[in-house]
Amino acid sequence: MDNHVVPVFVKGVMPTSGGCAVFLGTDAKTFVIYMEQAIGEAIQRAVNGEDSPRPTTHDLMITLLDGLEAEVERVVINQVEQGTFHARLIVSMENELGHKIIELDARPSDSIVLALASGKPIYVARDVLNAVDDMTEILAKILEQDP
């Protein structure tokens, strides 16, 4: 990987009045992406290594990729505009015709679930990480209150 992206991990998933807050970051900085409750719950299940009681859309996507002999390579959260994050889902496929890599525009929420379910890395563009507010102390306070 080049120095334009930084590996991040899920540091916490918290319900909010309008959905879910997913805290991502490095050891040095944390940022938050807000999303729908169902996707936040799917991320929490993936972090915990739990299966969904019924197959989800993300399960279907992983099964479809498996059937095509393709896999998630990585996710890059590459842009933030007025609090809305954008991501690229990088998928690779190898078959008798050769090796192919495709890059898809995707919501970060869906991309994070797919990366976690596939055991693949999540990256953030350094520009995005530099642009977002550091939520490390806020997450620490939340985790202190919620044993």
C-alpha cells in the first residue's frame, strides 16, 4: 500500500437516535461515520464474528462473489464531503482467463460489513483522516460510561 492510505479498524459501534455511529480509526485518531441502524448492527455482528439469524444482503453479496470466484481485496474510504463519506470496494477475481481487479463505488457502511465478513483490510485516505474531527476522547468517555 502506498502512503496515501492508512489502515483503520472498527473501534466501536453505538446506537444513536437516528441509527448508528461507527467509530473507526488508528491508534492515534478516531473518527465516526453515521449510518442506518441495521447496517450498524451488521457491522457489530461482523466485529463479534456472529452470524445473522437469516441471510442478509451482505451475506448474499459474499455468496455471489464466492460463486464468481471473486473476493473482496480491500476497502478504501476515499472521500468525505459535508459529513458524507464515500468508499471504494476493491474486488479481485482469478479464473482461466486471468486475474482481474475491479474498483466499485460503494457506501462505506456496506463496504465495512463486506471487509469484516471477508477478513479483509479497511483503509482511509490520508486526506480524509486529516480532514475529520478526532473523536478519540469522546469514544473513551462513552466507553467509560457503558461498562
